[in-house]
Amino acid sequence: MATDAPYLAARGVSKSFFGNPVLRDVSIELYPGRIHALLGENGAGKSTLINLLSGAMPADRGTIEIDGNPVPRMSPAAAQAAGIAVVQQELSVTGSLSIAENIGLGSYPRRFGIIDYTELSARAGAAASLVGLHEPLSMPVGNLPLGRRQMVEIAKALYRKPRVLILDEPTSSLSASEARILTELLQKLKGEGVAILFISHRLPEVMALCQHVTILKDGVRTADRSIAGIDADGLVRLMVGRDPGDLFPHWTTARSRAKAIVIKGFSSGLIREADLEIKTGEVLGIGGLAGQGQEDLLLGLYGATPAETSAAEVNGNAGLPRSVSQANAMGIAYVPADRKREGLHISHPIITNLLLPGFARAAALRLRNRIKEGEIAKGLAAHFAIKGDLDRPAQALSGGNQQKVALAKWMPHQPQVLLLNDPTRGVDVETKREIYIMLRQFASDGKAVVLLSSDTPELVHLCDRVVVIREGRIVSELQRADLSEQAIVAAAVGAEPTVTAA
């Protein structure tokens, strides 16, 4: 149950970077036994506020309070000592370390000055079981898919038995079953008196989980109220300052009879003996429960992992690409789900990331033209509404703007097939709308879009057709007229295993 006094609070905090205000006089109070939502578009200041609350950076003005007492110098060590744990949207796990070593990182139990691995295994195992991690604790985290790495990150926070748990887009890469485990866990922690700050762009889960909401817009608090009596559209209005309208663009198909990709007997990773045709001008959705081989299909088509077929044709070329560079030359581009590790060089300038796909060829042919490159980058930034100095590192951008860079960098090369792995993960409503419009326009221009998404409504509203994968096999192919969330979920869980004709 929530108490009358907040455990952690920010009072009138402000923060600027290079003279640009990011937070202006923002206050928030986190109470024990309450799940508190923090909402706002990408770039609204949410991540900066999290960093101030957790001591990762100091406020320019205002105070942070714990139990009503101002903290003169909030730091990560002070936050950890006070029982504040943060799960950031961009994961901080170390791939070469084991699950147990990642969970206990920074707080290893020691005996005679050395790590007590027996005790570490026991404590880490207890935290892992809370989030449904049943993999061997000795397994390197780098061997886990993105969703499971996310669960390791959450277990790492729980290992410290926090009094305040701050979660930034915790379900963005989780499967439905993993998200359900997390939801049940948060309800349990709430009942135990933990104060929870929950940041998500998935409004249905906010409505279901949270009791209170604070909304930021352009660094200013625009709302701080109970969620009772407000619906999802009302939350969107508070975030964007207007009626939400239709999130998805009006659907009209541009699908032709021409085939961008044809594969027969395709096998790669978990995928076995898949037959598939991808038409020009269509948005083809890839659905199913997480970890059933969907990503293997994209990576195999992109030449990033070995794949075999009995027959294949890609943009008029016989056979599959055998490397990423060959895939690019054949007109295929790929945007991965994990933009920080795979989609961008996060510490490099935005302009470098926007131009990255062209560097290798230009350097090999000695065709680098700095003036032309600058013009291309500025044009992309303007078209995709990526604001600010392009010489800043990509990590200075909000998650939504990082995703725009990951998409925009391919456009100068005019790919004929765009492979997308959860492109709106952790992206705000307005940026989602921009990405959806871009994808439909890409298809309208006669290109093919292959959209793997964990967001079932995206598949229903954006796609001309959806194939559902279960246990490495295409088990259902749903045409536009048959698309619904129920149909996709039914096929994913095995209630509808038939394959219909294209």
C-alpha cells in the first residue's frame, strides 16, 4: 500500500546540455507501494530525469530527496546505497560474462577477499527465478537473444533488493510470456511496498499496471495525476498536445505481381524448409511468439547467417546473398532490433552513422566527397526530422531519433527490399506514426518491406499479408482480409496451423 510520504522525489529540477534546456523545473514523487508511469514523446526529458534520480548526472537546479531529506550530492553510489535500482532501455549487460556474473556485477559476495561464486550463484539464481530465467547461470549473456538479455538486466536490479525500481521500456523486447511474468512480478513488488517508476510507450500496459502518471513535454511537466478516469487517447493528448487521430496511415496496397524475393526450401538457424514469395510494393509481416525463428529468417535473407535453399531469386539475382556486403549490393537493407549494439555506432557522430553504409564503397573507390556527404546527411536529417547538431554522438539522441538514424542511413542507397526487426521498439507515438508513414511510402514506391514485429496491431494495420512462424516453420499465411490480432495469436500458439494460398 502507498504511504503518505514519498520515498524518492525530485523538486524543481532543471538540466541543460550545451545551453539547451532538457528539463525545466520538473518535480516528481515516487511513493512506496505505487506504480508510477512516466510518459512523454522521445526527447521529452524522461531519460534525463531518470539519470538525475539515480545520480548518473547532477541537476543544474533543484533537489533530489530521499525520505524527505535533500541529498546534497546524489551519485550512483548514493543511489545504490539508498536502494534505488534502474533498468535502462539500452542494456548494460556484458556479453562475455555469465548470467550470474552480470546479475551480481558490482555487488559480488566475497570471502577472504575473492569472489564467492557459490554464494553468487545462490543469490543470482534467486533473482533469475523471479523473472523466469531458467538458462544455466554459467551461460555467457552474449549467447542470449535480446529479450532474455533484458530479463538478465531486470534480475540484476532485483538482486540488490531495491526500495525504488525504475524501469525504462522494460517490455520493449520481451515476448508476451516474458511481459506477463514481469507484470506479475511488478504487482508483487508493489504489494511489498517497493516504489516503481515505469516508463513505456505501450499505453495499454500503462493503463493496466499504473496508478499515477507524470507526463513531460519538451522538458516541462504537463501533467501529474491519477490514471483513474483517463483513457489511452487522453494520455496521448497530454503527451502530444492534440488529439491522437489515427496512429496508422490509411491502408492502400501497392502490391504487384512482381516478385522481389522467392525462396524454396529455405533453412537458416531455427527456420526449416520455408517457402516464401515477397512481392514488390507490399509490406509483408512476420509474426509469431518470440524465439520461433523469425529473426533467423531475416538474418538468413540478409546474408548475416548461413542459409540454404533448394531455389532462390533475389531482385533478379539467382541464389541468396552469402554476406552482408553482397546483400547490400543486391539491394537488401536490414535494420536490427538492437539499435545500440547492431544498428548504430552509438559513440560516433550522427553524421557518421547516417553515411555509414556508403563509406566502404566510397573509400575503396577513393570517391569520398566531404561536401556532398554533408549535404546528404543534412537532407536525411531534414527528411526524417532528426534535429540538432549532426556532429553530436548518436548516443545523445533519444531512442526514437536513434531509430530514425538507423532507418535513414539506408535511404541514399535506394534498397529494393527493406528488412525490419521490431523497428518501433521503445519509440514514442509520434515517431511511430512517422515510421509507419515512411514504410507505407516505401512500399508505394514499388519496394518490398518485410516487417518483423512483436506489436501485433502493427502487423494488422500496416501489412498486406502476414506469415506466422512457429517452431521454425511457416504455419499460417494471412491475407489482408483475414488479418486480426486474434488470427495472428491463434496461429502463433497452434490453434490455426493451416497455410492459405497467397
